[in-house]
Amino acid sequence: MTNRHPSTTHLLRYFEYSHLPERLQAFSAPFSELAHSVVGYLPDGPELTAGLRKLLEAKDCIVRAAVDQERDEAAAADPDGGER
């Protein structure tokens, strides 16, 4: 993104998700799409920055919930924790 406030570009980088496992990408991708869409329509300013930060917080919570679900499912599938 060119000609955007540093706060906007700084926050947008946290919406990248290609480094995540495919299952977690499915949860993260919609947040990235929304963040980029909003930035495409709205001018820089304190409310945009606050909105992106809150959207980022929501994305992080959802991805953590998905990670917790994976751990819970793995633990349920192997109640001995892999010990023999």
C-alpha cells in the first residue's frame, strides 16, 4: 500500500496468514479480507486505526480458539498423552 499512514500499514501486516497451518488460515483469512477491504474504502485516521486494532484482537482470539480446539481434540483422541 502506498501513501498510507504508517499505523495503517503497520497493522495490516498482522493480518497476513500464509505462515499459518491450512486449518488456521481458514479462520484468519476472512479477517484479512475485511481489513484490506476497509482500508481500501476509508481514509487513514484514528478511528480506522482503532478499528483495525480491534479487528486484529478479534482475529487473534478466534485463531487461539481454533488452536485450543485442536489441542482438545488431540488430547481426547490420545487420553494417555502418547505415553506407553
